[in-house]
Amino acid sequence: MKHSEPLKLDIELYFAEELSKEDASSLESHLQQCPVCHDYLQTLRRERNEFLADHPFSELKIEKSQSPWFQKLLDILTRPALYPVYGLLLIVAITVPVLFFGNRAQISDEIRYKGTAGLTFFFQRDGVIHEGDKRKQYRGGDQIQILYNSTKEQFAALISIDSRGQISFYHPQQNSDFCSEKTTAGAGLTFPGSIILDDSEGSELIILLLSDKPLPVKTVRTWISELYEEFPQISELEKVIVKKKLKPVSQAFTLLLHKE
Ligand SMILES: [Zn+2]
């Protein structure tokens, strides 16, 4: 198929990884033969790279609404299209505030994070940034940027352990005796170091520890390796790490990623 205009929509969907597997592979074979479409894909990649040069990966943040939850609820209730289900929403309006005031921090996190825990992530693959999804398979070279919530000013440490028991730390000052970084209170905070996955098979358990005092690298390493000896199944280890808190740790968040 020869043409002077590229198949823009298909290529844009392909670039955003939103084409089905079949459509993607048929477009790929077209791209190999069609310089017009190939050039358009290259343009998209170049634009993305220029954007990244202006906004380095670690500085990207989740765009989050500044409006309080009740404003969002009001917006929903006053949206004309929803009048027919108004009755149902009124029930929500009555029950939701009870939940909110009962467990404010947890619920407001859930609104921002669509029901997931207080830790979320983005990943960058082949120069393209995607919102993280635990159910996806990850591969060597993927760069993971963790975002987390903190209810107060404290310290945050980011660690990972893979299926072989290999432990890695991600604090920017790698020669420091402490692995924690100062953190402010807030949601969607970016840890100042990101994780690049290696080619090893299996899973990678990512751990974020919040504490009042900075944590020594040695203490954390010993703690995790001892737990790993006892629980070499990484999914078991995940549960244990959240339950058995290391002494000054106030909160532990985990993220288990599966590699191809
Ligand atoms: Zn073409």
C-alpha cells in the first residue's frame, strides 16, 4: 500500500501501545516497507525524547487533582448526564463521608490511586513512559519510577530483592551508611532514585520503608536477607516484610513485579 500521508492514527495508537497484538504486528510489517509511516513513527519518538530532555524521568509526577474529595463528589452529583441515577448517588453521598472521616488518610489515597496501595509507579521502556501495572510482565532495561504517599515529614528508603536473593538499594548517595532520604508529607511523591531492571528471570520485590529516623544500609540488608533465608518464596517474603516491621519503620510498602 503506497500513500503520501502516513497512517497517523494507527501509528499513534501503536506508539502508545494501545493496538491489539495482531494490529501491532501487521503495522510493524507495514512500517518496514513504508518510509512515509516509518518517518512518522520516528518523529513521534523524537518528540518524546525532546520532552524527556526537558522533563527528566525522575521529575515526572502524577497529575493529581487539587480539589478536595467533596468537590469531586459535588462535580459528580451535578453532572447532568447522571440525573437518572441521582438516587443511587445520594446513597453514596451519605455513606461515603462516614468512611472518609473514619479513615481519612487511607481513603484519600485510594481516590488518587484508584484503589491500590500507597505506592504506585511509572515505567519507561524504549524511551516511552507508561503508567505502571502490577499485572504486566517487565523486562531487563525497564526503568521503574516509584511514587509513594507519606502522611508526615519523615524518611524513605527504597530497596529491592529479586528471586535469587540479590538485594539492591536506590538512594542517590550510594556510599552513605544510611539508605533513607528525607521526605515531605504528600501523595504521589517521587523517590529520588529509579530502578532499572536487570535481565535475571523471576520476580523483583520492591520495598519502600518509611521511618522517623534514617535507616542504616547494614541493618536493612541484614534484616531483609535473614527474612529471605526464612521465606525464599518472594510472594511469601512480601507478606512478611509488611507484617514484621523493622524497628523504627512506621510503614512498609511493597510492589511485586514479574519479569519475562
Ligand atoms: Zn504507510
